[in-house]
Amino acid sequence: MSKRCEVCGKGPSVGCNVSHSNVHTKRRWLPNLQRVKSVLPSGQVKRIQICTKCLKANKVNLAS
């Protein structure tokens, strides 16, 4: 399962943890994805993964 929003394409970003002694270790920040039922333009209901930013902005039609 990919960690990518199916609406805006937001995915993981990478960076470093920095300790008190300034040691850098690689890490990833994952997007906050939620599985929701969406109504596609064709009328079909499908379960998709979208980020909370798209969910809050009503970028998808949710199925009831």
C-alpha cells in the first residue's frame, strides 16, 4: 500500500533527526492519510486514501 494521497499526490518527505550531540540520522515524515469511500465521476463508489488536507477542503465527494 503506497503512502500517497490519491487526490493531490502528497507523499512521504525525508529529512534528518538531529540529536543533542548533532548526530544526524535519516527519517521520514508520512502524510496523514485516511481511507474514505468516495463517489467517482462515473457514479461508482470506491475506497480511496486521501490526506486530511484534501478531506478538510472537500476535494472529494464522500459516499454516505
